[in-house]
Amino acid sequence: MHIPDGFLTTRVWATMDIVAAPSVALLARRAQRDFDHHKVPLMGVMGAFIFAAQMINFPVGNGTSGHLVGGALLAMTLGPAAASIVMTAILATQALVFQDGGLLALGTNVFNMAIAGVWLGYLPFALLRGKKAGIFLGGTISLLASAFLALAELKVAKIPMPPAVFAVSCVLFVVSALIEGAITLAVVQALVRIQPGFLREPKGVGSRAGLSLAVTSATLAAAGIFVASARPDGIQSLARQTGIWSNAITLFKAPFADYKMAFVSSPWLARSFAALAGLAVIYGICFIISRVLLTTARSPREGV
């Protein structure tokens, strides 16, 4: 789902950077307005969980894999504005630390997943008032929005896509979206079982729910290599089929490129240590962001 550098023309990625930067700033202001202390631990825990879950690819057919993006799940648990900020932090960390997604294309990936994916995924959930159908549709629509925006941006960048390849890519993205919806519903139901009223009452994350998310995140990070599919994801598969994979460029060497610690010889430990380090980084960044939002949030006396 992450678009690397070299796929988009300067006009496309620069335009998306210009759109994404002020959008994130405005959403940060919105998050301040709605923020309360209950969300401080939840932002860090949810950010770490989504980061870990994104590393677990699952096969979707035709030699292609997908993975949870998590925009709708973040929106349902944190609110859409705070979810956009957390997803932006995840995407920036992935680009800068793990070389997953381009640096020049960061604005594009942020717009696709942290803005459009989050808000469009939140819409069915809000309209259907947290019912199961709304949760499932939210996850499904969130990924569809992100995927088809990516395809549209590649089209605008004049990436050649034979009709057959384009059609197969669309079908695979739909399959991934349905799985995203199912995973989103399963995670939300699990959280509600652990902490009744989790979505209805703004009390943040309880100790049991928080511990469950933390343990699950660490398990996915440490042992994910044993269950994750090695197949390329939708964007990678499309790039290889269209012959543009060779266009990908690397602007700098990230510390944990390809989610590995280069100085660790064991493939499993190299990936596990890098993933666990990523969890700590994401949790720390999201926790700091939450404290800043809490500190700068408007008091009721200041109005809206």
C-alpha cells in the first residue's frame, strides 16, 4: 500500500505533499479540541498495535498479499482527528526508519491512508452508530479508498497499466478490503468483550484491554515472520507486473531498512528486534504527541 519514491512524477508527489502538510496541521488542531486525558495511553498502545499488524501480510491471491492498514480501526477507537495524527506518525516512522514508503511520496501515503482512509472509514461507523455493519463497512471502505487513490495517483503519473493487470489489481484490492473489514470487526469485538462499553464510553483503554493490545503487538512483532506471507503487496505486485519496480529510488539508507537489523545475523532475530524497536519508537512518538495535544488542548472556558 505504501508508494515508494520513483513511482510518481514530481508534479504528483509535490502536489500531494502540499495538500497533506496543512491538512495534518488542521487535523492536529481538531484533535486538540476533542482531546482528553483518557486518550493518552490509548494513542500509544493503538499506534504500536497498528504498526505491528501492518507487518503481517496475508495472501489474497494471484501471488499477491495484503495487510491490515488500520485507518478505520484507529478512527473508531481514537476519533478520526487523533487517528489521522497517529497514522501520520506511523507512516513517517516507516519511511524514515524502515524505508517502507517513499520520503518524497510521504505526503501521498499520508493523504491516502491517514486522511482519506481514516475519515472515509469512520463515516459508516458514525452513520450506523457503531453497529457491526458499520464497523465492517468502515474497515472495508477505508482500505478501498486508500488503494484506489494510490491507483489513481499512479495513473496520473502516467504509469502504464494494461487493462488486464489493472482489473486484477482492483479485484485483489477488493479482497484485501473485505479482509480488512473482517479484521477490524474482530478486533473491535475483542476489545468490547475485554472492556464492555469500550466504544460507547470515552474512558480510554482499561488495564486489561491495554495489556491485551500490548501483548498482541509484541507477539506480532517478535513472531510475525513465521506467519507473514512473503508475497509482494498490491502496489509492489502491480509495480513488478508493469515493469516500474526498477524505477524505485532510495534517497538514504534507513537504520532498519526492510524491517531488519543489519548487524544481526539470524533472519528471525534481525526482523524481530527491528520490529520490537519499531514498537517502542511508535509508542514513544504517539505518547509524546498525546501529551502535547493534552497540554495544548483548549479548556471548556476558551470555547471551540
